[in-house]
Amino acid sequence: MKFFLDTANTDDIRKYAELGLVDGVTTNPTIVAREGRDFESVIKEITTIVDGPVSAEVTANEADKMIEQARALAKWADNIVVKIPMTEAGLKAVSVLSKEGIKTNVTLVFSVAQGLMAAKAGATFISPFVGRLDDIGSDGVKLIKDLRTVLDNYGLKSEIIAASIRGVQHVEAVALAGSDIATIPAGVFGKMFKHPLTDNGLASFEKDWAEFEASQK
Ligand code: E4P
């Protein structure tokens, strides 16, 4: 499973990209607004840090305006993916853009029907929101499993990005469910390195080694 970072914070992206662990980045208007920086400059900077896909979202609601914004965004860098909301107008835009070779990520997917429609429209990526489904008492991970089955049943090529990831257990569960990608907030990504037994094991190795070295003097 590929790891994308779900952030527009270039310090975090740089830090984890240096480890060779970042396959791409997703942003949305909320995430970009949080950085308090100019949209174009932050997205362009991210595209220079990672080689993989960088999602930048349109803000228009009508198909024609989304298409216009998407064409402009796609010119910013070769690895731009245009994020389009899962609406009727959004899928109209995705159909046009996919024929032009512009990569798209259909966002705010909450059902198998929505994911299937986005895939048939030619979306490069589809983003089911796991955490937000869990928030309303639904099962986000089950949606990933079901979409995996449906895309495989019909040989549909869109890649699943498990989005709205809230913790390490979500990452593990969507990997088991067959997601192609998880897009992970930097805070959750940092926690994936850690396990208390790793810390305990390392502390005891260090203590035992120090005692052994002292005994050799
Ligand atoms: C996906 O690409 C979105 O940016 C993101 O995962 C939304 O997550 P949230 O539910 O934590 O806002």
C-alpha cells in the first residue's frame, strides 16, 4: 500500500519524504487554509518535494468552472492531480478531464454507488472518507473492502485512496481491506513508527550493553 501525506505543511512533507516513505500528497481547501499561505505557492512547493501525485482541489461547483480550474491547476506541475468533489457536476468534469489526460481524484466518496460512478467516469483516484463515516456510526473500513471488491469485479482502474484517516489502526485496517493508498495526517504518520515494546526493548538492550561494556574494563 502506498503512503500519501494528507497535509499542506511543507516541513512535515519534507521530513517524511527524506525517509523515502512518501508516495504522494493530498490537500483540500481546509488543509491549505490551515497553513495560511498562498494556494499556488504552497502547492507548487509540494510538487517539488515529492515526485508522486499531489492533489489540489477545485473550489468551483459548476462543471464548466471546475474544468477551467482543473486545466489551470494541471499546468502547475507534471505531478498535479486535480481533486474534484463527488457531485453530478464533478463527474461531468471528470469525464471531460480524463479524456484530456488530466489526472483526477474524486473526493468526498461515502458509498459504493458513488465510488463506482466515479471510477466509471474515469477518475484516476477515488477517495472514500473512512473517519467521517465512522463518526456517524457507519463503517468506513467496510466501504474500502466493498469498493475493492467492486473495482476488481469489473476491472476498473481507479486507485482507492483511503482518506479521513484518524489513527494507526485505520491505516492497518485499510491496508488489510486492500486499499491502494492511505492518505495519512502527519501526526498519525509519526505514530506509525512507534510501539511501546520497541521502546522497552531498545532501553533494555542499551542497559545490558552498557553493563557488559563496564564489566570488560
Ligand atoms: C482527503 O483527501 C481529505 O483531505 C481528508 O482525508 C479529509 O479528512 P478529515 O475527515 O480528517 O477532514
